[in-house]
Amino acid sequence: MQGNRGPQQNHGPNRPGDQKKSGGTNANGQQSQPCEPNNPNEALTLDLQSFRKPGEKTFTQRSRLFVGNLPTGVNEEDLEKLFNKYGKASEIFINKERGFGFIRLETRIIAEIARAELDDAPFRGRPIRVRFATHGAALTVKNLPDFVSNELLEEAFGVFGQIERAVVIVDDRGRPTGKGIVEYTSKPAARKALDKCSDGAYLLTAFPRPITVEPMEQLDEEEGLSEKIINKNQQYHKEREQPPRFAQAGSFEFEYAMRWKALMEMEKQQYDMVDRNMKEAQEKLEAEMEAARHEHQVMLMRQDLLRRQEELRRMEELHSQEVQKRKQAEIRQEEERRRREEEMRMRNEEMLKRQQEGFRGNFSENREQDMRMHMANHAMNRNSLGGNAGPAGAPGMAAENAPMIPGPGNNNNNNMPGGGQAGFPRGLPGPGDYGPNKQRRF
């Protein structure tokens, strides 16, 4: 039984509808005066900065809440006032015909606090339902290699669109399970990643095992199915006729319970057999892959060796051609040098020959000129020493006009054995050889 209550103590989540009574009867059945509803969010505030993780992305799909069983006539402003305590909302949507809506808060932790406080809280006379909205852009990634981290997973799937969260699922000891979760900001990006990975073979590491991408199955592992929201139909009442119990041996229930148990055991054995077969097939495929990889590496090394040999042969050919060209150039240079030397030799011989011919011609002409000058000087000396022009000088003139006596000195040499010149055995005549009573000796 409930009587008049004093001031209520805050032992649990605040229910906005507990103090939102605008009018009606009080506990004694008397009509109360209508008054303005009190807003519980005015007295309670949250330090939103303390619920934000370092580097956490805000206003994501993970902080989006579903609000159901809304009263008729509720609009976006009313829903925003209801969640005003939990910070500013970035998305508010109301379906007035079906009585539900969506709101997106800043972080996941704030959304969890709002869900815990407002779920099943009365709002304008009706208890509302607050749940996390289904993430329509979330994908499940399977067959992940053991050395894939959260950062590598985000980097690999970031090529398809903007990512909110990428996590590699691990067990209680931190060992990877081969599964991961990728959450995009939009559905088109998730659909693109799903189609690309389904059509092709997307590899994340050097291990050539492609990953498998599927839409993430949305499960509620926190709230579950409560008694007040279960569908209480005719089948519900039929199933609830018997309480929880152990089947009695020999009874109808026991017989079919054991048959069901045998069937489930057989299912388990089948799953175990499939797992063993799959493990053996994987090990066989890995062994074949290693052998094929070794053979492929050998083939690549052989091709590389052939390529290097071809390059070496081509380089040797180029080197031999270069050497041949160099030899030919040296041969041409040597021939050119010999030709120039031969031309130089022939030119020198020709110049020497011309010089010899010119010396012989000049020598005869110079010899004749010297003789004429000598005879002229001899005549002048005779005239100056004692002779007048007359009969006494006739012999001298006759001697001058006489031809030169041939002798051994009449050759190309200028010197004679007696020290005289050509035609004069005793040399040139002096003043003593010419006088009034002297005769020429030659």
C-alpha cells in the first residue's frame, strides 16, 4: 500500500515523467490546480568533457539512439528538450505516425547514460523505450591474418569511404580471433566495400588468403528480452503452462528430450567434423601454397638470372663493338700518320732536290762573274803601276784578251793545289809581277 510520500530521494535514474504532471487528482482524490511541469534537467547537469575519450570521434552511428512509444503530438523540439541534459544533439528525427524517433548524441558513453536513465521512463503519461539504433553501415570482416591491427584494418578499409571505427576482435587473452568490425559513416561506403571485397580477393598482408566481408549482425547482448516487452500471445500462454523442471525418467518428456539431446550431440559432432576437415584442408592448402611459392620464387630467380645473362651478353657485345671501333680508329690514325710522314718525306726530298739544282746554276753564274771582276781589277792595277797606253801595253792587252789556260783548277772547286784560284797556278798576280821589264808568267 502506498500513502502520502514526502520528498523523494534520488536512488536511481531520474524519470522525467515522474514530476511532469500538469494537472489531475492528488493522492486524496482532490482536483489539483494545473501548474507548469518541472524540468528535472534544470537541477542535474553532466560534465560532458569527462565522458569523452582522447581521440574519440563524436556524433557517430554508435551514439545514435532509437526512442519508441512516443506520445502523439511529440515533435523534434520536445525530444531535444528531453535529451537536453546530455548535451547537444546533431540529428533528431520523429515519425509521428508510428510514434518513434532517432537522436544522435556526442559520444557513446553519453548515449549509454541517456539510455540507462530514460529507458522505460514515463514521458507525457507513456513509458518510452530507448535503445541503440541499428548501425546500417557496419560490416563484419572474417579470415583476418594474425598480424592485422586496428590501425591496419582502418587503413585497408579507408579506401572505400570515411570510417568511424575499425576494431580487431580478440579473446580474453588478447589473441586475435580472425574477425573484425568496420563501421562507416554512410551506407554507400559500406556497400562499396562489401561489393568490392565480394567480387575480388582483397589481401591485407603477404599471406595470400583473402578476407571475407559480411553485413554485421545487429545483436543486443545487454538488455536482452524482458518480460514486459515479450509478445504474450496464445502460444506464449501454452508454453508457460509448465514451470522449469527436469524431465522424469521413463516419461514422454524424458524420451523425446533424450532424442533431442542425441540430435544436438550429433549436430555438435558434425560441426566438429566439419571443423577438422576444414582445418586439414587449410593445412593442405597452406602446404601447397608454400610449395607453389617456392617454385614461383625459383622461377622468378631463373628468369632474373636469364635476364642478367642477356644483359651481360649485350654489354659484352657493346664492349666488343666499342673495342672494334677503337681499333679501327687507331688503324685509321696510324694510316693517316704514315701518309702524312710519307708526304712530308717526299716534300723534303723535292725541296732538297730543288735546292741542289738551284745551287749548281748559281755557282756557274757566280764563277763567271768573279772571273770578269778579277780581270777588270787586274787591268786597273797594271794601269796604276807603270804602264801608259801605247805599244808597250799591247802585249798586256793581248794577254788580257787571250783565253784562260785550261788546267786542273778549271772545275767546280774554287781552290787549287798551290793555293791559287782556278786558272792561276800560283794564285792571283801581285804588283811585283807587273813592271816595265817583267813579262807575264802565264
